[in-house]
Amino acid sequence: MAYKIMIMGASYGSLLASKILFGGHSVHLICLPAEADLINAEGFRVRLPVRGRKEAIEIDSRKLPGKVTAGGTAGVNPADYDLVGLAMQEPQYRSPGVRELLDLVGKSRVPCMSIMNMPPLPYVRRIPGLDYEALKAAYTDPTVWDSFDPERLTLCSPDPQAIRPPDEKVNVLQVTLPTNFKVARFKDEKATAILRQLEKDIDAVRFDTPEGKIELPVKLRVYDGIFVPLAKWAMLLAGNYRCVTKDGMRTAQEAVHSDIETSRSVYNFVFDLSVRIGADPKDLVPFEKYAAAAQSLVRPASAARALSNGVPNIERADKLVQLIAKQKGLSHPVIDAGVALVDARLEANRKKATA
């Protein structure tokens, strides 16, 4: 069966879309007018490194079985779709137009899969035993999630890393770390069946090359446990947010490996916190595996780049983890110092913006 899928966010969203289109499904990307015009005219390209090959594979959306379209937030009816993906960063959901469309998505009760580092507040409500009101402080605007039923929302871990090459058109995405998307099941079996079908379709993909058909990296993996996508928390706090420095930023590789014992301490603290709130250790990633992957992360994380570019809001998974730890009577000095540093950098950016 071919599904109709809407993805809010064409940058990172085009990576998942490229995989979905192989299965003959149609994808509508919500994005800025210039992006939409380009995608409607020329499709999009995703460049994907494949182990054992010197050159990256380029996926051209126009040559795939499924159909991609793009447009803005106006005049969209989420009820026309089988699944909605959220691939923007958390602060963007309060933007005019995006906010109203997100509200319609929640009210439509169409199954919704977030692909954000920051889990939407209704997803956090699926974790038992937390004071959800006290966690709202980590969100740019928690009210944008008010219309969502936690049972109709799931989380997909954005583990694959990708960038838009600065010297290319905005419809080109370069994958830098081709790992798998990990998604938690919905509470509803019919909604979960959509994810399992997409998983199966993506597994079956074989790409034509001069030397024959090859398997491509970046799969979709569906898990029964709700904590699997939250394995990213430990990575974010040990690596991504520690790219932020008082003077600017550093690469994720430097953040992790310049002081490996501090990185290990932060990582294991968040790992243990995840287990304490219900995660199965087998669903999480051991530090050694993450540290090995971090060797290839030779760019500062997006949060650090955004802060250096003067943005007034970024995703605050660091603050969310800090607040959850606090509810369990726990804290880590490096995490506390990191949260305070990001708070200060954001405050400086906001002052500069209003000066």
C-alpha cells in the first residue's frame, strides 16, 4: 500500500523522504517558498557515503518510484495524510504559519512522528513518573503542543548526520554519518503498522550502480520501547552541547576526545538517568561505540553553530535532561555548567537582537 506522508522541514526531512520514496509512497515537504519552488522544479538530491566506495552515491528524487511535492504552511489539511513527520528544530514550531499547521496536525489525530533531537512535550508524557509541568521550562513555547494526544505522537531519533553544502543549491543534502533512524512504536497498532511497512520498504531498497545493485545505509528501525530514541540524549550532552565554548565553538570530535574521561562521565550519567526513568540498558548505546563514531564528527554541532550565528532560541535537550535529573535528586557539575553557558550565550544573542 502506498502512503501519503507530510514532512514539516525539507532540510533534514529530505533524507528520510529519499528513503520513503523508494517504496513508492508520496511525500509532501513543508518548507520556505524558495526551497519549495526549487524542489517542485528540480526535486532534491541526497549524497550518501557507502562503505567500500570512494565516491558518495547521489539519490535524485526525480528518479525514485514515489512522488515528492513541496509547499508552504497555508492551505494544508493534515487529515489528507497517513503520517506526518516533524523535521524542523523545536524553536521553529512557534513561527507564524508553522504554529497553526502544527495545531491542525494535533487536532487531526493523524499519526505524527517527530524527528527532532528535542522530544515534543506530549512524547515526554509517555514516560511515567515525571512532573511534566516542571519540564515546560526547557521548551521555547510549550503551548504549541497543547492539541496533541501523546498516543498519536512518536519519536524518531535523528541519528544520521547531514549538512547542506554551503556552495550548493538548497535542495542538496550531504550525509556525513549514515547511521539508522530509530523510531519508537505508537501506542496504536494501526499507526505502528505504517512504520513497520516503511521499515520493510527501506530494507528492500537496492540502488543501481555501474557494478550492479547495492544496499544503501540509513535504515528505519522500529522499536517497541519508548526509550530507544532517547539514547541520543547521552550523545547530545557528552558531545553536541559541549561543542559550545565561552569563546565560540569546537567540533564534536574535539568536544568528546579532548577530555575523554569527562565525556565518559557525562555520557554515563545521562545513560544511568535514562535507565532510572525506565529505559532498558540494551536499548541504549555504550559510550565506547559513541566515542568511536564521534571521531568522524569534524564539524561543530548545529546548536553551537546556531549560537555562533546569533540565534535567540535553540533546542534545549540539555536543559530537559538537567530538569529530569533534578526531579530524581541528581545533578552533574559539567551538565550544570554547560546549561548555564548556553543560557548565557542565548541571553547575549537576544540582547544583541533587540539592541
